[in-house]
Amino acid sequence: MSLTFDDGTFIRSELVTPLPPPIRNVGIIGWMRENLFSSVLNTLLTLFGLALLILIVPPMVRFALIDAVWTGENREACLDPGVGACWPFIRAKFAQLIYGFYPIEERWRPNIVFAAGAILLVPLLVPSWPMKRLNALLFFVVYPIIAFILLTGGNIDASSFLFQRFGLIQPITGDASIAGVNIAFWADFVLTALVAAALVGGIIGLIGGNALSAGRAVLLAFAAFGVLVLAWDIDFGLRPVETRQWGGLLVTLVIAVTGIVASLPLGILLALGRRSQMPIVRLLSIVFIEFWRGVPLITVLFFATYMLPLFLPQGANPDGLLRALVGVALFSAAYMAEVVRGGLQAIPKGQYEGAMAVGLTWSQMMRLIILPQALTLVIPGIVNSFISLFKDTTLVLIVSIFDFLGQLRASFTDPNWATPVTLYTGFAFAGIVYFLFCFGMSRYSLFVERRLNTSHRH
């Protein structure tokens, strides 16, 4: 409806109904025009990508699903010409790929470790789950001790393990005891615990210059060391299982989780040390980081396994898996330190000045202001390091530790399953397993990144 004047002009009293957008600019056609065929170059790249998919995906699907063999008791089922994946081989070797040579009658213990880890990890990863501090305490402190006891059997002679095997401190001679308590051993234990606690507290105190933080670190380290040794000395009635019997996915997860959990706090300490105002601390941190980053992980594992005992006191012979764990943790910590340092350098100077202006101590400033922002900025780098560490666990095979991939390669030697497709089937299965773990970490990091990235929301 409109009003018309004598000169021919008019005023419209109602808005014109908007026309619908062109069909080719909305829906799936519009999305394709905008994202796949918006230019000549994008069109060529889209066609090239489609050609690759047609070339790669159908043969893979045909090999893994359509032409695959699903039932069979031995190699005879997979010898027919033109057959695809030999999945009965994976089923026959599945337990070995998960547990290695762990005793069959004792495999309920790793099952409990797997289940407890999943039960504690899930609420830790869910942001809305309550009681995060209790959950973190259980996962990072209680769970490792329980897992260690279950997997090894516990009842370890702490005196022999700490002193005679590692040669840290020579045990006091004599059989003096009071009410059945070995005074000689506990004297050595207290001395070693004090040395370890003082070392931890000294590092924190030197980096932060905060005596209170250093004192708390000393008490925490001493208490943790004492609880661990007490747990070792308790006889739980479990059958001892040496680490050389471990293998498969069990070893892969032990190495990966230990490296991930240990490398992040060590990397943070090294990053703070490299940015410290104390020349000695900064120099030591730089030397440590550059040394470990300049040496291949294979060399680290080889040195830790075969050459480290040559530099230890006579009779000291640390467990082979423990040597690999230490080497992987230190190697990963050096890379993690540079990732964290990049986040620390991205924090504006005003954040430091504002924290100091309101009277925060160094530890409070780092814990409440600086590190949360820095770690949020470098989440992609941190998760990338975790994924690389998880895949690098395959290198432990060079030191005769059979992780998941090493156990798979050992399974290929079984003549009962020697077929032309066994090798391809095994590596296809390994690729699926590694992809699931790495893709899961990647997607979770994206979820956390989106949740914490509040500065650019509209």
C-alpha cells in the first residue's frame, strides 16, 4: 500500500517482502560454491582431492572389509588368492598385543590398571565434573602407586632397590633393630629422602626465590618418597612379575603416560629456569634443554640402557624399563620446556607488573596469573608434543622392550600365520590403534582450546 502525489511521487507505507536468496547460494550447492569451487585454483584442488580419494579409499575398503577373511584357525584361511585382510591373525594374537608376555593367570591385574585409569581419567577430562582436586590427587599420586604395585606385584625390598641396585648410598652395616624395625635401613632411607626433597625444594627455591614454596616442596617430596617406600615394603600377596615380561599396548601406555605426566611439570620448571634472573639457574636450564634437544631419542634410549650402568657404582643395575622411562621423560621435558617458554614470552609485561602491584608472591603470580594464560596459548604445541611422544614409544624396540608395535612385529615370526597378507593386516591394525589414540588427543585439545579461548568471543 502506498500514497501517490500529483507530481507522480509516492510514499510506500509497507516494506517490500524480501526475496529469497538465489538457490545456488544456499544449502549444499552454496556451500560447495563457496568452499570447493570459489576459484579456478580451488576447483583444480577439489578435483585433485577427489581423484586421490577415488584412487586410495576404495582399495582400502575392499582390502579391510569386502575381501577380508574374518574366521579361521591358522594360515590356511588366508592363503586363497585375492583375499584381503587376515583378521583371524589379529584375533589370535590380540592378547599378546595387549599384554605381551605377562602371565595369563595374572592378566586381571593390568585389566584393573586399565579400568582404574579410565575411571579416573574421564572425570578429570570433563570440565564440569566436580571435585577436581580430589580427582587429580587420586590420578597423579595414588593411582601410579597402585598401578606399580599391581603390575610388579609389590613387596619390593626397598633397601636393595634404592641402595644396592642403584648405588645411591651405601647401606649402613650391622643388624641393629628395635621392635623388628631395621634401624640401618631407615637411617639410609631418611638420608636419601632428605637429599631428594632438598634437591626438589632447592630447584623451586632457586627458580622462584620463594622460601615458603621451597619448604612446601621439600615436605611434599619427603612425604611422597616415604609413602612410596612404605608401599614397596608391604607384602600384598601378589606374584612378582618382572618388567621384561611386559609388552604390547601395556608397555606403550606405561611409557607414554609416564612421559606425558612427567614431561609437563619438568618442562615448566625448565622454562621458568631458562627465564630466571639467576645466571647459574638459567645456564643450567639452557645446557639441559639444548643437550637433550640435540640428541636423537634412539641415542638416549641406547645410552640409558647399555651405557648408563657403566657410570653407576658397581652392582647398581636399574631396571631396563625404568631406564627407558627416565630417558623418555627427560627427552620430552626438553621439548616441552621450549613450548612452555613460547607461551611465557607471549604474555604481556603488564600482566607481571599488575600481579606484583597487587602484592602477589612469585609463586602466586605464576600459579594464578601467568602460567594459566601461557599454557592456554600453547595448548596446540603441548598436545602436539604428547602425540609425538606417544608415537615415539615405538623406538623402545631398539633396546629390546616390546611395545605394541614391537610385539606386533614379533608376532609376524609365527609360522602358523605366515601369509602374504599378514604383514599388511598387522600394520593396518596398528595404524588404526595409533590413529584412535592420537586423534582422540587432538580432538580433546581442540575442545579445551575452544572452551578456554574466551578473549575472541562475540
